Amino acid sequence: MSSNLPSQDDLRIANALADAAAAHSLRLFRTPLDIIAKADESPVTQADRAAETAMREILGRERPADGIFGEEHGLERVDAASVWVLDPIDGTRSFITGSPLWGTLIALVRGGRVELGMIDMPVLGERWVGLYSLGAERNGQAVRASSCSAVAEARIVTTSPDIFNAADWQAFDTLSRRCAMRRFGGDCYGYAQLAGGTIDLVVETGLQPYDYLGPAGLIEAAGGVITDWQGQPLGLQSDGRVIAAATAALHREALAVLGAAGGR
């Protein structure tokens, strides 16, 4: 395989990381948990921390020279040629409240590009994987984003109105009311739905690299487009405002609506 493409060994390690995270998170799902408030006031549980520790132990054995950008335990060697971006439980509030729509997010970044993106949904038994230039799969079956090219025909989703500030909410509200359907909730699963062709737009803000890089790798491999609200590629330094669309035409129109409504 060409050296500029993700390898089977990259995929093997990503699967091992997801398996390790699921072993810890599923064991504690829907059990009494000690809830801790982090500095940003988001809840974290012992499940998050144990899962990421297990993932880091695998990388320490398998890829000791690679960098790690994790939600729970911080940054290591992020100037390395290969960096793994980890979110052991994306949707901690869903996890805490017993909803199955939380997932593990994994990205492998090389040269500023996401070469592998994974959304693993342990309770649903769905593993979504995108490999740069090689396509996207759900549980080994090929998936692809829809052909929707117009906002008026689009199905749009975001996690919650609470993630937006006032100006960004006005922009999202304007855009979403022009869509054919809008839905709330789902955390990372909305990005998987977009990759699978059942959602056409995802628009969010307040995200961190571990929230959006795994989904970015999946969506791009599925033929979709994902950027910040300025239309710029997502990276470790992006501002956390994300728009994902099934097609380039839909992405352009949705960006224009966001911008005209004040989402700049």
C-alpha cells in the first residue's frame, strides 16, 4: 500500500483502541457513577478516564513514537509525524443519563490530514470507519453520504441548542428552519448518520479536536464535506465551529446562509 495512505496496521490499532475503550465503558454503562465537573463544567466519569488510560497503554506498546491528543489525559508528542486523537466517551451526558447515543472517537492525523477516522457506538454495535481515499464502512459494509445538494431538501441535526452562544444560535436557527427537517440530540452519532446517508447536514459549535477529527475522517471518506464555519479545513487549531454536509453544493449553500445570518 502507498505510504501516503492509512495502512492495515493503522486500522488494526484503531480497532484495538475502540475495543479497549468499549470494554471499560460498557462495564460501567447504566451503573451508579461518580460524576466529576471538569474545568469547562462538562461531566466526566471514571469510565472516561479508565477507557482513555487503556487506549494510551495500547499506543505505548504499539506506537511509542506517535503523538496523542486525548480528552481526559492531555497531550503527548503532538509534534510527532503521526498523532492519535482520542475521545473515549463522546456524549458523556448521554452516557450518564443512560442513552445509547454515545461513542468513542478516534482519528489518526498525519501531515495535517486525517488519514483514519472512527466513530464506534458500543451500545448500538456499530463501528464506522473512514480511510483517506479508500472509502467508509459501517461494520464492514460500504457507506456513502447522500446526494442532497440543496438546503431546502436537507435533514439537519445538532446535539443541543445549549452548545450555541446567542449569535451562533441565531445563525443555526435561520439555517435549520430552511431545511426540510431538523433534529436535536445524538452527539457524535449525527456525523455517522451523515456518512451513512440518512442525515445531510450537521452544524455545531464549542467543539474540541477530539470531538471533530474522528468524524471528519469518516465523513470525508464517505464523500461528504466538513470544515469550520469559514469553510476552512479542520485541524488541531480550529475554533470549534463545525459544519458537515453531504455534498459540496449543500456545504456552499449552508455556509452562505450561516454567514448571512451572522455566523461569522
